[in-house]
Amino acid sequence: MNVKFKAHLFIFSLFFCYNLSAQEIVKGDFKNENPQSSYVPSFDMDATDKPVKNVILMIGDGMGLAHICSGMYANQGQLTITNLKTCGFVRTQSANKFTTDSAASGTAYSTGKKTKNGALGMDENNQVIPNLPEKLSGYGYISGIVTTDNLDGATPAAFFAHQPERGMSKEIWADLPNSKLTFFSAGSYELFEKQAPNVQKEIKKEFTIIEEPNDKAIKKSKKLGYLPTKSKTASVNENRGDFLPSTTQMAIDYLSSRSTNGFFLMVEGARIDKSAHSNDYSAVVREVLDFDKAVEAAIRFAEKDGNTLVIISADHETGALALRDGNIKEGKMKAMFVSKGHTPIMVPLFAYGPQSKLFGGVQENSDVSNKILQLLAK
């Protein structure tokens, strides 16, 4: 072995060891002190060729297979999500990056087209791409969104805004009055009050804005925006409460009562991703369990309605989460994060209702959107 080769080998070894140490592995433990029930539907209408009237798309932000497994095993081996029969995988790459961000993936789900990271409802050349609420309005459908993120968060914004960069908060809020949404709920009323007076005025022209559930306002309003105080959409670590499942039910009740042709609803469990970015394993599991309660509300409605398709997936995986050990009976889990960022790992997809079989196998996030449009456009 010559001296030059030895020198190169030494340098490579130093580089390799540096990168290993730079990838800090963060371990986490969780014990579920209060296991929750899961729901098993009848499957009478599941995977049939019956026409679809309503679609509920549920996005667990950052929720990879290990995140779902964590919630399932910690809940004594059961989730409503994992009780479903139809499942597949989704590839999440954006148009310009191997690892997507939430804006690009949210746009793929909302428009059926891949775009660059950071873009909301716009293509790589900053040209507007119609989203599902806009496309479906032409067929007589109404639409809504529910999220534990702020309204200008990347995923919810992808379903009503058209901006070249996800950080353009003021412009995103200003897009809301011209959107095709009939219902929205997100954080927060405090953020709404920080918008320009003319933007607040335009939003109130189009939507009845409430800070708390109000039966009278809900019944009388033609279009509704529920913007609670920021504590209601905060992390489970801050005792958020049942905002996500209860508001999912509110949105379903509101849209179904005003729908003649049908509705589209996007529900996001945003703080699975935020907890994974922080490598907070306990919060990840608890956020997945909370998201599963919202899934249960959607599945129960779909089973009763008979014409509703529910799709559960994620925009990307966050944290490169891996499971180390566990005890299903005791609800104990041990896991580790290898990253604090997004990864390009495929995410799981589950579906329930008529035509659910179309969502099995491996598909692009943009394919999910296009399949929804094809089903409802019929």
C-alpha cells in the first residue's frame, strides 16, 4: 500500500467517522397508561364498485410506517387505521428534490401534479395549478379542511392558496376569501387578528368566523370558519384536548348537511410531524393516537353513509423513526430517531369505502389526487 493511498484512506476514515457522529441517534420510550378503543367497521360497502359521493382525505403529517406501528403497538396492538383491509404505499418525491417538503407533497395531493419544494398550488414555473376544491366545485361538490396546524401551514394552504413560497403567510391568508372552501378549521384566532384589516374584512364577507363551536352560527352560516385560540390546536404536550376528532366530526356534519351532490374534506394531523422534528417520541405516539380518533369519526360516518370513501396517508416520513423493542400487552415501546428532518421513505396508505381497491399498491402522491377527481367527476 503506497503512501498516497494510505493518506486518502485516512482522510476517508476521518470523513466517515465524522458523518456517523453527526447523525445523532435519539432514543425514546413510551408507555400508554390509557389505551383507547379502536373501531372495526362492517366492510359491507368496502372495495365495492358503488359510486362515491364523498371523499375524506386524512393526512398524518410526517407519519411513516414506524409512527403508525408505534401507535398500534402502544395501544395494545390496535388502531382504527390498522383495522382497515385496503392498504398500499405512496412515493413522496417532489419535482425537484428526492426528499419532499410539506408544501410540494401537499400540492401533489391537492392538485394531482408534482411541484418544487416550497411551492403551494403552483408548478415549477410559478404557474397556478387548480386544486381539488376548485376542480370539484365545477361538479357541484363543496369542500373543507381541518388541521391542527395554523391555517397558513403548508398542507392546509395547499388546498386553497396559490403562492410560490410556503412562507408567504400574509399572501396565503389573503387567498382564503377567493377559495372554493365551504368550511375550514385551523389555528388560530390570534393569527387571524394579526392579518391586515382589509384581509380580515374580506374573509368575514365570505365566511362566518367563530372562536368556539356555536350551534346557531353553524346552522345559519352558508360558509363557516372555525378558528379557535392557539391552545386548542397546540401539541398534545400542551393538553390540546379533543380538537381534531371533534372538529373532524363537526366538519363532516356541516358539509354533509349542506351537500346535495357530495363533499370533499381534508383532515390533517399536523403535529405528528412537528413532534418527530423534535424527536419527541412520546408526543409522536400520542399524536398518532389522537389522529386515529379522528379517523374513527370518518370511518363511522362512511359506514353509515355507504357512499363515502376515506383515504388515510401521509405527506412524507419525518425523523427516520425505527422501533427498538416493545411490550404490546403493557403498551410499552422503545424507538429511535436517526434524523430531525424529512426522509424519502415511502409512506403507507389505508382506504375504506366504495372504490377503495383503487388505492392499493404503490402510487405517487399526485396519483391519489387524480384518482379522487376521477371518481367524483363521474
